[in-house]
Amino acid sequence: MGHSIKRKEDPRFVRGQGTYVDDIRLPGMIYLDIVRSPFAHATIKKINPSKALSIPGVLAVITGQDLAKYNLHWMPTLMSDTQMVLPVDKVMFQSQEVAAVLATDRYIAADGVEAVEVEYDPLPVVVDPKKALEPGAPILRTDKKDKKDNHIFHWEVGDKSATERAFAAAKTVVRQDIYIPRIHVASIETPGCVAQFDKVTGKLTVWLTTQAPHAIRTVVALVAGHVGLSEEKIRIIAPDIGGGFGGKVPVYPGYVIAIAASVLTGKPVKWVEDRMENLQADSFARDYHITAELAAEKDGTLTALRIKTIADHGYTDAAANPSKFPAGLFGICTGSYDLKAAHVQVDGAYTNKPPGGIAYRCSFRVTEAAYAIERMVDIMAHELNMDPADFRRKNFIPPDKFPYKSALGWEYDSGNYDGALTKAIEKIGYAELRKEQAEKRARGELMGIGISSFTEIVGAGPSKHFDILGLKMFDSCEIRVHPTGKAIARFGTKSQGQGHETTYAQIVAEELGIPAGHILVEEGDTDTAPYGLGTYASRSTPTAGAAGAMAARKIRDKARKIAAHLLEAREDDLEWEPGKFFVRGNPGNAKTIQEIALAAYTNHPQGMEAGLEAVSYYDPPNLTFPFGSYICVVDIDKGTGEVKIRRFVAVDDCGNIINPMIVEGQIHGGLTMGMAPALYEEINYDEEGNIQGGSFMDYLLPTAVETPKWETDKTCTPSPHHPLGAKGVGESATVGAPAAIVNAVVDALWHLGVRHIDIPITPARA
Ligand code: CDP
């Protein structure tokens, strides 16, 4: 898509000669590396920097005590909790930041880290969130004076008594404990930054691997305003980013230390996390201990859902959920089914682990929700001895019920679940596969077919319900059309590889008739882009994409006035076809958008302001509800327990598609990321809080070798409220895939008495 080339030509990067944070090299730049704790919970008795400071090139060792002088040793999280930048008295998880070393060279900084001596006094460790909530558990957040337990929040939604009544009246009830383990965002690029404080102008520029540059600027201003960093003097630039997936929304201590070090030294400071640090200490995803119950009538009509969940957030709640939704959008857990009643409660717990709960390629806990309901529906279908496809069809919300108000309060915009499932069934040849399965089962072979008919909820706002730290969740676009008919469009979001440069240009091109190649798309620079909440939770197309269309339409409205002036016609006598206005009934009497753009600067009507530009801050009236039906076929080796995905058909529906090739790419990547936790990935801790799976030797990241051939297709059910009829898609496959795979494995084993297997389904578990 050529955006790297564009970035390389961008003069702001001449000094850095690169496109990613780690490519930036500024004159006089110094390097930061971080000392980390070997203990999961310990008092820090002493930090002795003298050996480190004796290494030539080591400039300083920074501790929590140093930061405390400026009240920068703690910072707020996006969930209004607090997180240590550097500890003053104790550490709370293994690999936590303990001190920072500044040096003239990256390798010298690493040597300095080795030489810092820290004395610890271990404290009792809490790793199990259920035990953390038991009376008598060691209280972890002793920094919070009034905190007498490890409970973070209680959140519930739904009609409890109606749900209880429905369960009491149900003919069949299934109940299942489901654990969704901690997993980790392993982006190609780890987090990092270059902070450059100019002592003369007082301006701070930070090149930062962030998905939300504007919000970060505001947070920096709020946290460090008292040391002179006011918002107009802070410039956050998110350059090219090698994958975010929710892991680059939080503020990491390394960023803050680098900024503080640059302000103190007046030198540019670079911090780039290494792979092991990234895997062991960054914010984690999932870690949901779910107990789910589903109720059905005699004929298999589903009636009610009840879920209780304990969410392990590590030692601080540093997720990035909208503030009114501490459990994110888990309330989408009624999924694609017409349930009369539901009740859900989630309790957050502190443990001695890194922060958890980030939205890993997921619209704030939607993956957990989709997995829970799709597993439960499958268990119920098997329990009732009904075909899982027929069972789903019987219980889907029918197309004529949209907009549909769910039992947990969401208004689904549009859907045709049967349409997607039917397409998937036809594509995979479902009936023949079931025959084959019966034959194989008779021969003692293990083959399974799993379905997942998920519904997502993406595109936060609307701002009346959604904010982060009080910042309303809208998004923005500003377009300027230059005199020669070329344009620049700037957005409040930030691509991390999703191809916004391509799709946003297409949106503006479609609305204005300017070729996409003549539209420069920019995001990520807070000095130039309009304020926005950023890119995560598949919100870019539903929010900023819509803002792009709305800003372009404002420009078209002005262009009509200019065209009427040029053509000496009345505005309402003009018709638009992409690229020109013409007089109704006389297509030859026309003005192109390029001619109109020139006139906007050279020959605009008297009394009209010159120029052709517009800005839109788009507040979506509702979220969008993309969906899909995935079918997975597995063969299980009876000897080794190895699960082989033989086929996987994914039918997605994200409404109108802007760029089919990009959507296809999003789905392919998402499917592999959905397979990963189903079969390979998990982060565990032993009793002492030692991380298991802290390197790629044992955290199994699937590669092209493990990835089967994904067979994709689509249906199209436009969103009625989005200006382009589009819904988000970036996360659909990650959300939908795990349940299809697990359902297939359990389908292969159900006749042997297996109801559920927790993920990842390694050969040992299968
Ligand atoms: O917020 P994020 O960019 O991760 O997610 P998204 O809005 O789902 O978009 C992912 C990519 O797919 C973007 O380049 C979108 O413009 C593109 N897309 C599309 O072409 N058509 C859609 N209906 C939805 C997304």
C-alpha cells in the first residue's frame, strides 16, 4: 500500500531515517534500559547503583525514590486505577520495572542493568484470583490505605429475577466452568519510544508506539502538568507501528521514564522493550474464569443465560475499557440467539501478575463473550442430541427482528445469522461431512465438526455511553482540498497495519470523486491530526471512517455552491456524479471537483469564505454488530492427541466492504490469531508467581507452518446507521475462531463422554 515509502519521504523522518520508533536516531540520543524484578511480590530493601555507575558510558540510574521527588513514581491507568512507574518500596509481579539505567549506548545500558544490585525481601504471593478474593488472603494493594481485600470491581447486567424464573421453569439446563487463560499480544514490534525535550522551547516530542496518540497526550499533560508539560507543548507522534492489537493502548512505565529522563537531561532518550520483557511484563489479555449456565425448553428453544466470572487483572486494573464498562462489552454474551432473559456478573481481582484485561484484537471482552456463548450453545445442542447447526438455526434472532434489543440491553443494528450459516454449510459440504463422521466413528476414528455463529459489537461510542477517562468516544477526520484538486485527509485514529492509508483514501475518493491516489492520508501526529480516541476494538471504520464520509459530504455541500456560481445555475438544479456537478438534463454543462477546488481559492462567490475544507467529529448513534459463521473440521490422532484442522470455512458479514482485499487480509490474520489460543498459547504462573511461557521457546506462537488453508466467504448485511453501511471487521476472526475449533474437538470426543476441554487444547489435554 506504499505507506512506508510515503513515511520515508516525510521530512519529519529525515532525522530518524526510518519509519518505526526503533529506526529513529537523533543527535545526542541516549538509551534507557530497565532493571526488572525476579520476585513476584517482595519488599525492596536496597538498590545499589554504584557498580553500574562505574561502567564508562552509564550516565544515571533512576529509581522510584528519584521519581517520587517529582511525584512521578505512580501514574493513573486508563481504568482510573494506579500503576507504579518505578517502585518505592515493593514489587508486585515478576519482571516488574525496578530501576532504569541511562547510557550513551544501548548495550552499555544493558550492561548497567546487569550491574545494578537490588536486595529483596520476598512476600507471600497470590496467583489464583479465586484465592485472592477469599477472606484472609494477603492484601496486595497496601498502597491503597482503605483497601481491605483484593476485589477491584463488581459489575452486573440483566434481569436477575427474570433469569432465575426462566431457569426454574426450564426443561434442560447446562452448566460449565470455562477458563480462558492469559495470553499475550506478540506484535512484531515491541513497545518503545523516543522522547525529546527541547529545553529552549519547552516542547516535548515523543515518537511513541501507541494506538491512541491524542488520549496519551492528554494523559501526559494531566500526569506531568505540574512539572511544566502543558498540552500545547506536547507532541505525540505515532509513526509506523508493527501491530498493536490492544497491547499498545496502555501507558507503559518505560514511556514515562523516558519522558522524565529527557526532561531532566535535555537529551533525546530512546527506550525499546526487548522481546522477553514484552512477553513477561506488558499488559495481558483474557484471564477469565467463567461459570456459565444455559436454559432451554423441551423442544430446544433457548430461554435464558446466566454467567458469573472472575477476572484476573493482575496487580492493577490497567485495561483500556470504556469507563462505564469495567468488564468491557462482555454483555454481548447472548450472542446471535433470541434469549428472553440473561444475567451476567463479573468481579475483578488483584493478583501478583502484570496488568491484565487488555482487549487483544477484541472489542473489550467480546472474544470472551463469543467464546462462552458459542461453547454453551454447542454443549446444549449435544446434550439435547440435536444437530448443532439445526439447533443454532432454531434459536437465531430472525432477520425481521432487527433492530433487535438483546436481553442485556444492546440494540443490534442488523443481522442475518441464518444467511451466514447457510453459506458456510453449503461451502463446506456439511451434510456429507456428518456422514463421513458417522462412518469414521464406527471405525473408531476421531473426527469433529465445530460451528461458531458469533456476533460482535464494535465501533465505540456513542459518546453518551462511552468514554475513556472522561474523554468521549467519538472520532474525527479533517479534509483539505488543495487548489489543484488534490487533498490531504487527517484522522484521529492510528493504523497499526490495518491499511487505513488505503481504505480512508478510498472513502474520501468515493465521496468526492478525487482519485484515491491524489488523497494523502495522515494519522498519528497530535500536532496536525484532529483529536480522536484512536484505533482499537475495530472502531476505526465505524467511527473515523464515518467521519471521513461526513467531512467529505460537507465539502461536497460547499462544492455545490461554488459549482452553482461557476455554472450560473441554481444549487438545486445541479446533480452530482462522482467527480462533478452538472446542470440537470445537460451533463455537458458541468464543473469537475478539480475545477471547483481551483475556484475555491481563485473565483469563489462574493461573501463566501475561501478554501475547500471540512472537519467532522463523528459521534456514532449506535455500535455496529458484525457477525459470521465459521465451521471447522478436525481430525484427532488417537495415539498422540494431536488436533489437525482439516478444513476451516469462515463466512463473515461486516456490512458494506470498503476494500475486499484488506478485509480478506484482516480475516486471514485474525483466524490465525484465533487459532493460537485455541491450540497453542497460554501464560501460566507457578505458586511463587514465576511466569511459565515467558519466552517463545514455550509460548507457542503459531506460524505459517501451523496455519491451515483458510477458506473465506462473505454475506453483506449493511449497518442501517453507518453513513457507508459498513461495520468493523478487524477482530471478527479472532473473536469467532476459538469456539469453532474447540467445538470441533469436543464434537469429535462427545460420544466418549467429553463435554469440555479448556484451551489451549494441547495434545496432552486432547
Ligand atoms: O479499527 P481497525 O482499523 O482495527 O478495524 P476496522 O475498522 O475493522 O478496519 C480494519 C481495516 O478493514 C481498515 O483498513 C478498514 O477500512 C477495512 N474495512 C473495510 O474495508 N470494510 C469494512 N466494512 C470494514 C473494515
